[in-house]
Amino acid sequence: MAKSATSSTALAEDKKTTTLVTAQTKDTDSKAKKDTEALKDNKDSAKSESKPKANSRRSSSRSGVKKDIVIETYFEKDGEQVKIEDITERIKQQYKDEGHRIGAIKSLKTYLNVEERRAYYVVNGKAEDKYVEF
């Protein structure tokens, strides 16, 4: 920006100075273009070189074996343990026996009443006072 301020001042003073400043600016612009092109070429070659490295890292990290966490939830009443997953499976089976598809279940809420030994459930937001016993 300093050069543009200098060139505008030079225009006002003398035509010879203007020609000199313009010539210097053209030389600087052509050098900048050459430098920019050289940088683009270097970036392109660097990108092509770095891509295989990135892929090799990804493949090596994906080759590791993931371990699934086994989660089991129980509740206990009077010394008897009940597995929550078993109750969920009973609910799904009852829902299927009623003529519904298990794949149609988008949400399942389960409410446990331990005194009655019942698991009330709501499928897809429709409360119908249904339950399974455990």
C-alpha cells in the first residue's frame, strides 16, 4: 500500500517519476505472480505426497480391534434379581403377539412397579396401560 501512496504522489509531481514507479510496480507484480505460481506448485506436490501418509494412518488406526462393552442391569427385591433386558424382551414379544411389528417401535418407555411385580410400558408415546409381569 505504501507503493500506491508513493505512485499517486509521483503522478502529481512529474511524469518521468510516474513512469519509473509504474515500471517498478510491474516488475514487482510479475515477481509476485511467479512466486505465487511456485507456491501453488509446491502446495500441489505437498498435497499429493501427504495424501498417502494420511490414508496409511487411517488404515492402521482402523485395523485395531474394538471391544464392545457388555452392560447388564439388574434390580433386586427380596433377594430375587431381575435383569432389565429380560423385561424389555418380554415387552417386545408381547407387542409382537398383539400383531405389531417390532421394527415399528421408535421409542419404548418402561415403568417398573416392584410391589405389583409388573413392568408397565409405553410404545411410541401411546400409553395404553399395558404391562408384563416379572
